[in-house]
Amino acid sequence: MREHYREELEDINACLVEMSNSVGSAMSKATTALLDADVALADLVIAGDEHIDAVRESIEERCFTLLARQQPVATDLRTVTTAMRIVGDLERMGDLAVHVAKLARMRFPESAVPVEVRPIFLEAGHVAHSLVTQVGTVIAQLDVRGALQLEKDDDLMDQLHRQLFTEVLSPGWPHGMESAIDITLLGRYYERFADHAVSVARRVVFLVTGERDMAALHH
Amino acid sequence: MREHYREELEDINACLVEMSNSVGSAMSKATTALLDADVALADLVIAGDEHIDAVRESIEERCFTLLARQQPVATDLRTVTTAMRIVGDLERMGDLAVHVAKLARMRFPESAVPVEVRPIFLEAGHVAHSLVTQVGTVIAQLDVRGALQLEKDDDLMDQLHRQLFTEVLSPGWPHGMESAIDITLLGRYYERFADHAVSVARRVVFLVTGERDMAALHH
């Protein structure tokens, strides 16, 4: 019984890592769909969200069953409740990839991203992918150092977000109001995606160290 | 022991209701701060978020302790895991009130909301307050019918959100790009606030009925 229980805990963890891979792949595809106005790719992301939601449900139910049958305590209990939270963040990251894909779809055959801000979205897509990859490692290895690094890398996303506003608010911005609204929303989606990655990292840090205040560990 | 346990479950539920009241009050204050450019009120909302975060932490820890010591099963276990999720939604609703307050603060002494869209934000504030009040009732009474109603009322927020875009995109919009960006973000904050209210309602419905698909219950 106990051995099965240990395996089940490890397997739930492996599912979380896989889920973070799925979410990362969804966001990368969504970014490409956005930049290249690739509607087929956007549709793939939108359709794929059902799978991500199903994985979330499955992990939640497995955690619930494990709580009910095995009644874990101490660190094992904390591991299960942490997993139940992390799936929520990952699912939301998948939703945000869908939001990006839907906006790409809405502006087809144009790209929602004018040339002036294309480098910023290229970079945002890159940072998003890097963050979600780090999330996978942090979960797989309960890697506190990686979690702290991840929070620093999130600052890059905040910088990109500010750059976007500078571009859109520059006096020569030629793309009008609709495009400004699109870019504001897109910027928000990428920023929230990064925030959820940080949230996962914080949950892992709390699980391992019992510390909620990441600043206290940055030494 | 068991009697204490039942009391503890009820008390956690009462804390959730109180937390939804705090969050509702924060969003109402934030809306007033926004419409009247009331910076003192905005500061109150921003400062008050620490309390909401502390309540979340406290509820989470109580749920965890209850799981560890009492090892509930079946419906009681589902009640505790649901509470652990609901606090996450409520905390996020508090964050969104803070976002509204911060935007009000940033534009002070102006109001971030031009007269053309003032009625829409008045209505959005009203709907937000109504939704969070319903959330309190749904949690307190495990009220499935109320939860279904709440989801319908969320449609109002989506309508308001669309109206906002129509206003900002109208050819005569005189307030420029910065204002358009503000309104886009504000619209998003109210919409997300409502989404989280719906999410709480869905969790309660799932707790009571075991049904995740709300559409299946709308008959």
C-alpha cells in the first residue's frame, strides 16, 4: 500500500511536469500564430485547451483520492495540497495561451502585431517559454534556486510590458485605437502568464522551505 | 474531538463569507475612488489588501491543519479542498480591486474614466458588487440555485465590457491613446473580477452536486 502511495505521489508530480510542457508548447504556438497570422496554428492551440483542462481535472481527482484513501500528513500532505494549487496556475496559463491564439484568429489575415512591436512580442514569447521550462524543472526537482531565478527572469517580462506601452503611446504611433487595445490586452496576457509561472515557483519554495517571502531567500 | 471538528468546518466557511465581504467592500471603494478620483479611498483599498492576503493565509493554514489532524473523507474532505480553492479566487478578486485603485491613483487628480464611459463603469461597479454579494450567499448556504443565477448575471459584465470597446473605438473618441489603454485594462479587471465570482460559484456547485458542467444544471 505505502509503496503504491509513494509511486502515486511521484506520478502526480510527473503529470504536473507534463502539464507544464503542454502549456509551454501552447504558448509558443500561440506566439507564432500571433506573429505570423497563422490561423491553423491558432486553432490548434484553441482546440488543445480541452486536453489541458482534462489533465487538470484528472490530477485534481487523483490528489483528492490520495487524500481520501491514504490520509497523508506532514510533507506528503503539503505536497498534495501544493499540487492541487499548481494545476490551477497551469490551467490558467493554458487559458492565456488561448486568449493570445483567439486574438491572432480575430485579426486574420492581418497580424495583430504591427512591425514596431514585433521584436517585443518575439522577446515576450521567448521569456514566456523560458519561464515555463523553468517551471517544469522547479516542479520536477523541487529546485528552490531555480524558483528564485525564475522570479528574477519575470522582471524581464515586466520590462517588456512597459516597453509596449512606450511604443503605443509614442506620438508617431500609426496603427490607431483598435491595435492599441489589442496590444494592451496581449501585453496583459503575457504578463499574467509570467505571473502564474512565478506563483508556481513560490508554491514550490513554500513546500520545500516553509517560507512564503521569496525576498527573504534571495541572499 | 468530532464536535470541535464540525465547528471548525463551519468556522472556516464563515471566514470565507467574511472574506467575500471584504473583497466586495474593496471593489466598491475602488470603483468610487476611480469615478471620483478619490486618492485617499484608493490608498485605503491598496493598504487593505494586506489584510485580505492574511485572511487567505490563515484560512489555508486552518484547512491544512484540519486535513492533517482530522483526516476528513467524502463530503467533508471535498468541503475543505473546495475552501482551499475558493480562497485563491477571493484573494485574486482583492488583487483586482487593488489594480483598479492603483489606476485611479495614477491618474489623480484627473479621473481615469472620461464622462462618455462613466455610466458603464458605474454599472460595472454595481454588477461587481452584486456578484460578490451573491458569492457570499452561495458560500454561506451552499446555494446551487444562487450559483446558477450568478453565472447568468456575469453575462451582464460581458455586455458592459463589449460596450466599453464600442465607445473607445467610436470615430469621435476624443481622449487619446493613454485613456484607451486605461479603459481597456480597467474593463479587463472588472471582467476578471466577475470571472472569479463565477469560478467560486462553480466550485460550490461541484461540491454540492458533483457536476462540473453548469450548463447541464440550467434546466
